[in-house]
Amino acid sequence: MSSSSSNSCSSTKVFDLGKYVVELLSLSDQSINKPSKIPPPKPLLIATPTQEGKFPVLVFLHGYLLYNSFYSQLIRHLASHGFVVVAPQLYDVAGPDSTEEIKAAAAVTEWLAKGLQPELPTLVQPNLTKLGIAGHSRGGKVAFALALGQHKMISNASLKYSALMGIDPVDGMGKGSQTPPPVLTYVPHSFDLNMAAMVVGSGLGELKKNPLFPPCAPKGVNHRDFFDECCSPACHFVVKDYGHLDMLDDETKGLRGRATYCICKNGKAREPMRRFVGGIMVAFMKAYLEDKHEELIEIRKMGEGNATSLPVELETMDFRI
């Protein structure tokens, strides 16, 4: 993938790696001997630019029973465009209830104010007045839950999410079988978010991989339902011919990593879907964290014109302005 120019308004550039050199940092939640550093409440994977600058921050939440390391290529893509991405490992094993995940994500957000800066490269400053939250699969549900209740969950008044992204979010096994705490209310435009929201869906997520496993993003609790409840400004993209896990790294190792190839219906390769997800997240964050709407506007024009310059074919593109 080619490098991005800092003064280019061509939206196709957001689907390529950006101009910043990126470092991937791994932080433990165990005690740190250095008194100047505060251990995070959960283990973290942080993707950060290495050059001098003050950058918006994104908290990214992994999917059910997945590792944050499975998203290393995606969060590197985001960081290369000038964002600090903090990806916590919310748990190793979890049941159907995601209450503790929501609390853990809130605790990580609280930690950012005092703990993030000392961990970053010397000349890198996190801009916590420009803070976004995103999540994939069940992590998308957790991101929505935290955004909806941030005034209750996050006591640090200086921290407030300004942009929300659900990447193929899922709220249970099906309508009537939501996992606790339920997020979807099935009342159109009912989410009181006070921020812009974006929902990305996979065209194959509603389909079974084989008779042994249910769909990974079942009808009634997936991206379509989340977007239905979003108020403006919001946007919705559904990627045709790609699956629920196709934004993960090209290679995911270990037992759980191997399982990601077996449990969900997948597209031909992960790279195109991951490039689209990374690019559309960059364009959305530039628009709603940095007030730079050019890339998102260009992507809308390309989608409406069925241009081939997008890395994938879109099944749905909907802007609620």
C-alpha cells in the first residue's frame, strides 16, 4: 500500500497507509516499577505515530473471544493517518453478559487522562478533547453501550467521546435473544448519543458458514438494527461479499486465530475489507474529530457513482445528515 500525502483531499488515499511511521506498544495491566507510570486497568495494544504531533485518540474494542492483537494491521492503518489507537484486551474468557466489558472499557477511558501520555513516544501528545470509540462485533455493542451511558460510566469530566463506530456490531443471537445488557430497543432513532455515529456491516455476516454454527451477525441484532436506532449525523455502509471477521489480520495464530477462518462465512481475502474498514474509519474520524469532511464527502460521491476506486463493492451506503 502506498503512502498518503498530508495535503491531499483524494479520499482513495485513506484506504492506503498514511504518512506516519507507526509503533505498536504492548502494555501489561500488572504493576509497573517506574513510579512515573500508571498501569492500565486492562492489557493494552497501542498503535501510535512516532513523529512529533498532537493526535486524536481512539479506543477500539475487540470482538467476542478475540484478541486485540488480531486487529494489529487495522489499528496500524488508523495510526498511520495520525491517530493514537488504544485497544484493550477486555477479557480472556467471557460468558453472554457484557456488563463487565462495559465497565472495563470505561476504566480504560478513565486511565487515558493520566496514564497514556507517559507511554507514548517522547514527542507524541494525545489530544483527549478529540476522543472516539469503536468496536467490532460484541465490542461494537459494548462501544454503543458505553457511548449511550458515558455520562454515568466515565466520572472524569474532561473525557467525552465525540465519535462512535460500530464495525459489524452484534447484540446477541437474534431478536428476542439479546445478550445482557441489551442495547437495541427496536425504536427507530432512539439512541440519545450526542455524537456522530457510523455503522459498518458485512454482507455475508447474516449467512451461516456451515450447519454447525449460527450466523456471526444474525438478522435482528446486527448492523442494520444499530443504524436504524441512530439519530443524525450517522452513516451506514454494508460491504458486499465479505464476512464478519474479514477485517482481522491476514494471519491470526493460535487456536482462536485458526477458529476465525472456520466459524463465519468469509470473503476471498481479508485485505480488501480491512482496507475499506480502515479507510472509512479514518475518513469518519477526520470528519467528526477534526472537522475535515472532504474525504467522507468524496467517498459518498464514489459510492453513489459506483466507482471502482473503492477497495470493495458496497451493498448499502446511507447517510443520515
